[in-house]
Amino acid sequence: MTNTHSAAATRTAGGQLPAQLDGLRLPAISAPMFLTSNPDLVVEVCRSGLVGTFPALNLRSTAALDEWLSEIEARLGQHEGAAPYGINLIVNKSNDRLEADLDMVVKHKVPLVITSLGAASSVVDAVHSYGGLVFHDVINLRHAQKAAEVGVDGIIAVCAGAGGHGGLLSPFALIPEIRAFFDGVIVLSGAISTGAQIAAAEVMGADLAYLGTRFIATQEAMASQGNKDMILQSAASDIIYTSKISGVNANFLRPSIEAAGVDPDKLAAPEDFRPAERKKQVWKDIWSAGQGVGSIHDIPTAAELCERLIEEYEAALLAATKRMASR
């Protein structure tokens, strides 16, 4: 095993990865997951040489966000060579904390900001003011074009099979369409659970891979034990894609919908999940996941998972090299 990923991994279709991402041990990002990602997960991923991230809205206030950012920075500061960390900001009218949270991001000079549900030049300008990077997640070409227009550094192609608010396009279609007009970083999201799949994403033309569901099933993740166990017990056929839960199309674990007393095949509207007598928020009961669940069979520590991914990635590249040499 090497301490940095291969030379091939540092080269991208658009050039080299930004200097802020130089030295990653694996071209991968642990995606920001609502009610799942926390400082423990972020720190262990970054210490392992991958980019760790979390959503700002995992905190109930901007003051609490300040505390998390300070904690992450202090802990990573004790580990020489740690990868940079990132934060996810929701950029639309539903997020009344955006301005305050963005001010906190600038205060802490967060290395990577991932924007969702809206690409805003004001956010890009604020992050660029201190040398940070902005990646924006998209599910189609139109959204990618808008992101490029406001000057983002990277575009996250959330393709078919991704957990959360994923799209329906094949990466074989979306990646080259984005690359045709965008020379920045392209990140691929969608059913990626192994190091070999990270290598495949790179060969396909992506610069980085984006893993969410695989990191839910880690010991540090805030997800409940029941959520983690359900991921281990599920396959791609257990994932349902619907807008009838959150109001936006997303992938969810069918067994979690059934456990909430709702028939997944007879979903009517998001309101079905918010009856007055239910005290818990829908997100406490209905769990999002991607189609890559079928490749997840254990709940390791984040550090153990990262080492495994690195080994699988390097083994996949070595095997591909041997196959090419034998032809």
C-alpha cells in the first residue's frame, strides 16, 4: 500500500486536481449525510486520507455549527497530512440559515463547500475569497450548466442509484456531457461502495468518487443501529425512488417505509408521513440509501473502511494494468 494515490489518480480529464486536494490517498469524498455525518466520522475519514464532509443542517443552530467546525479543525490539526474536510450548504429559500452559516464557513475558512438545491455566485465568491473550493451537486445537464456559469470548482454528478436526492441518468451519459463544457473537477455519485468502483469511476472520466451509503454503515456514523443493520440486510431491489416522502425525488429503504406503517406501493403524498399523532420527524423513521447497499456487509470503523477502500482501489488498478500488459 502506498501513502498517496497513484499518479494516474492525480490527473484529471480537465487537468490536475486543485492544490487543496493534493496528496489524497484515495480520490474519494465521504458525502455529507443528513443526521448521519458528524465530527467523529469527518475526522477519521480525513485522517485516513479521504475528504470527510457533513451537512451544516445537522446542527440546530449556527452557534452549534461554530462548535463543530472548531472541534474538527482542532482534531485534524493534531494529525499531520490529514486530508481537507468539507461542509454542505443548502442554497434555496427553505434554508433561512444560509447567510449566517456561510459567514461561519468564511470565518473558519472551510476548505471545501458542497452546495445543493441551488448554485449561487454569492456563495462561490465568499468561499473563493479565502481560497476555498466549491463543488455543486447536480442530477442533470441543465443544473450542471448553471453551476458552471456561477464559477464552481467542481460538479458532483449524482447519477442513478445514488442515495438521497439522486437522479436517474447513467454516469456513462452524464459524465461525458458535463466534461464537454466543464474543465473543472467532476465527482461521480451513485451506488459506489468499493475501491474497485472508485477506480471504475476514475476510468470513466470522473476525478473523484462520492460515497454516502457505504459510510452510513460505520461505527462513527450517527445513524441508528437499526438503520445500519437494515443496510446490511438490504439489496438494490429494496431501494425505492419516490418524491412522495420528501417532496423531491429520492432513494429510500423500502423496509423503513414499511416499518413506518405505510405501503410503499401506495404512496399518496408527503403528508402521509406527517400525521399529527406521530411525534418523530419523518427522517428519524424513513431512511435514505443508495442502490449500493447490496455490496455492504459489515459495520467497520471509518478508518478500517478507508484502508479497505484504498487496498481495493490499488488492487483494481494493478489488475487492470496486468490485463493491459497481457494483450
